[in-house]
Amino acid sequence: MKVSVDQDRCQGHTLCAMIAPKVFQLSEIDGHSSPVAEEVPAGEEEAAQEAVRSCPERAISVTRTT
């Protein structure tokens, strides 16, 4: 799976960092969660999907890779 974040729509919620910590990291400066990996690590697929569902701006998307 590959994760993408629409930076124009993202309002900096930290929830995605709490749900999928191997995919997102929490900035100490402004509380903004930003993607740290385009590829979702093994075992994190379900957490990444939950981050997508929880994003109020619908700024996160994941796509299946082969």
C-alpha cells in the first residue's frame, strides 16, 4: 500500500500519527502529522486504513500496490 496526504486539505490533526505511527510522525513544533513513508510497512495496513477513515478533511488516501 502507498499512502498520500493532500497537504492543501490537511489541517494538521495528530490523530493519524497516533493511529499509524510507522506511517506518520508528529511534529514537535506545530502538532502537525506528516507522512514519513510512502509505502505502508507490513502490518500497518489496517492502521493506515483507520487513519484514512478518521481524517476529518479526507486528506489521506492509500492505494494498493502490487
